[in-house]
Amino acid sequence: MIEVFHLTKVYKGGVKALDDLTFSSSVKRLTLLGNNGAGKTTLVRILSTQLLPTSGIARVEGYDVVKDAKKLRKIISSIPQEAQPVGIASPLEHVVMYLTARGFSFKDAYESARKALKEVNLWEFKDKPADELSGGMKRKIFVAMALASNAEVIFLDEPTVGLDPLSRMEVWSIIRSIPSKVILTTHYMEEAEELSEEIVMLRKGKVILKGNLKELLGKFKDMVRVEGIGDLKVGLMNIMYINREEAAKYVGKYPIKPVTLEDLFIIYAGENLES
Amino acid sequence: MRVRILNLKFIIAFAMFYGYTYLKRGFVYVFSYLAEPLALMFLLYMINHRYLPYGVLGGLVTMIMGISINSIGDYVYLRNEIKLQDLLVASQVGPTDYILGLTFANLIFSSPGILGYIVLNLALRVVNVVSLVFVILLSLLLLFTGSFLAFMIASFIPQTRYSWGVATILFIAFTILPPVYYPYTLLPSNVIYALSMIPTTPTSIIAQGLAGLQELNIKYLIPLFVEFIVFYLISVKVSRWRSK
């Protein structure tokens, strides 16, 4: 269970990353969605005890992230955004080191690392220095760490960034197989659709949408996206969202598409919200 | 008071992860550690043969200080670029485990150079076996004192690009200014007291005494112990392990 009450984070210099954030979620796979600077990473860092909040309360599985940080750290595993492997060390060395940090014995660490590296198809490269691996393989080292951790709650901050579509799908299938609770942040709508039981969309440090995909898309079920006309500007493209009946007159003139999570992102998380 | 038990398994695993791997796959770095002390030793030999023992003994102290103070760059790099500190904060590792892990890693990786200096000190009869044992113990105290200091400094360096520069400046300030390569008796006593704030000063004074190059001055263990405790407390209590 993730519980966040009036959580605020103001960084040195006055940047407000989280603004009186309140929500709770008890699903097994939660996705935090939002544009750059929405506060996703700040929230994950606070929930995984890496960063102190300015004010408010946050609990993970009943543990307060400030008061019970040591107890909480026993049940969580957190893979930071932009984490990079140490170039000279091998995948096996990375995973074993991480597991000993989580309290595993050497024997158990090796066994769990072996299993996880096999699962992410890195076992045959287990002894290769990380700087000789491809970008996708490097990212999979961290997925293997999370997989092997046996943590009750796993935080994955943009786990598939920079991966090719095939590697991304591979990582998705691994994430789906993880028996632990997974809290994920992503920029990829498809990823959120594939992996989430619940989505929390953030904008400027506040929750602007929360629910499962069906609920979120429910209120737009009679609407479509028309590209090429309308007041909403996305880059050089104008778009508008209108009823299906109304859209009939544009058939053959403009591309018409069903509303997806990407559209909710454009409508709610984008800079156009005020307009 | 609650005593925190160290995560020894992690300390060993990290020392192997970050130290042994460099020894195994990046031996060029190993030689780079030797370059400066060897160059200074050569310079001293050319200027005045009489100062060679100071150069050999000072080379060992310089290597130990180099391991400690150069880890500033490692700490900042691992925190900012690799995000390793974030990864470890959210686990069962504390700052002391991390500092000890990295210190032992750098010790392993520098071990060929340290062994080389030990052999040189014995071969040139700068120290005997008994005094060597004390010099090694003293060096370990310097190593940990310097490592706690390095972690403390690193935690306040925001950008990676500053870290290597700061480490280089401090390395030179900590190994050239204090009486590491010259007899401490050349300095006026008030300057010695002022320089005693730098851990290499009391270490070198005692080491020169243990080697019989100067009179043994055990009282300089006091500032070294005080620095060890103060830097440890600051690195664990004040430094930024969990981000604020």
C-alpha cells in the first residue's frame, strides 16, 4: 500500500517538485506518469527513502519513509533513473554486490544472481565488463538486480528508457513476471498501458488523474482525436477532441483516431492544460 | 546508545567489485598511482642523496593519502553518474559500510604499489621489520582518516566536473606542503602545529621517528586520532547519504 498525504518537496533554490500531493494505492502494479519535471522521480526517491520530503507524510506498506526508513529499506528495492553500470565490472559482479547490500549471503547472492541473469538473457555475458555490453544489456543488469532482490516492493524509475522495442518488450515480460509490488515511472504510454493496474498522472507536483486504464479512458469513450484542425497545439500539429457523431464530417479530410492514454497525457499533462 | 553492525558481506563484495576488478581489468590505473611518488623520490635523490630515505618513506605516505583523497572523485562519480549511492541508500547499507567498501576497494587496487614501497623501504633499510609493522598500522589510520574526510568533502561537491580538480588540489596540498618528503625539523614549531590539521603531517612526523630519521614524537598520535574520530563523525552524521 502506498499512502501519500500532503507531500511537498521544495528543492534548494525554491523549485517545488511536489505540491501538497495526496493519494493512495494498493494495486500490485502502479505507474506514475507525467511529463519532464512533473515530480515522478522526486516521488519515487522519497518513497524509496533516497530523498527527504520537505513536509507531509508518505508510507510504503505501512512504514513511514522518514521515521521507519531502516525497516522500509529491508523490503524495498529501487533502481534509479539513469543508473549506469560500472564499466569495468561484469553483470554478475554487479548483481552479487547489490544483493549483499540487501543482506544476502554470498552463496544466496550468487544463486539469485545466476537465476536472474538467466531470466534476462545475460548469463552468457555474466563475466564481460559492462562497458563491452550494448545499452540494452546494460539496462538489463539493473532489471536483474531488481528481479533477484526478492523485495516486497520494487521501484523502477524509467526502466526501459533507451531500449529498442524488442528489448523493451523483453523487460515488460520480466516486470510482469515479478511477484513483488512494482511502482514504475515511465514516459512511454504503451508501457503504462501494458504494465499498469493503476495509473497516477502527475503535473507540476500534483495528481491530475488517477485510476485504471479503463476508468481513465471511460469518460472519453465517445470521443475521437482529429488531427490537423482545432485549437490544441502539439508542436506544429493542431488537434481536437470531439464526439464521434461530430467527427463524421471530417472523415476523409483529416486523420481521425480513437482516444488513447497518449491523448489523456496531451490533454492533462501537457502545457495546454490552462488553455 | 545503539551500536550499528557493519554489513561486512557488502564491504567485502564492494571491495572486490570496485577494487579487484580494476586490478584484474584496468592495470594501467594501478601504475598511475605510482607515478607521482616515484617521480618525487627520483627528484629528491637527484637533489640530495641524503633525502632519499624521506622520499621512500614519504612515497608510502603519499600513496596512502592518494588512495583516500582521490576517492573524492569516485564518490561524486558514483553518486552523480552511476547513481550507485541512490541504489545503496535504498538498501541495508549505511555510509560507514560504503566508505569502508570503497576504501578497501582502492586499497586492493593500489596494493601492488603499496607492496612495492614496502619492499623498497625494507631493501634500502629505511625501516626494519618491527618499525615497518608500526608504519603500516599508522598508514591504515591515515587511510581511514583520509577516506572519511574524502567522503565528507565529496558529499558537498554537486557536480562531477569539480570533483577530480578538488581531489588533485587537495592531494598536492596534503602531500607536498606537510613534511612528507622532508624532515619535519626543518619547520618552525608553530607551522608544524598549524600543519597538524592535515593528517599527513602527524603521520609523517611519527613515521620519520619510527624509521629513526628523526626523534620519535608519539604525541602526534593525538591529532591523528582526533582527526580520525572527528572526520568519521562528520562523514556519518553530517555528510549527505540520503539526499535532502
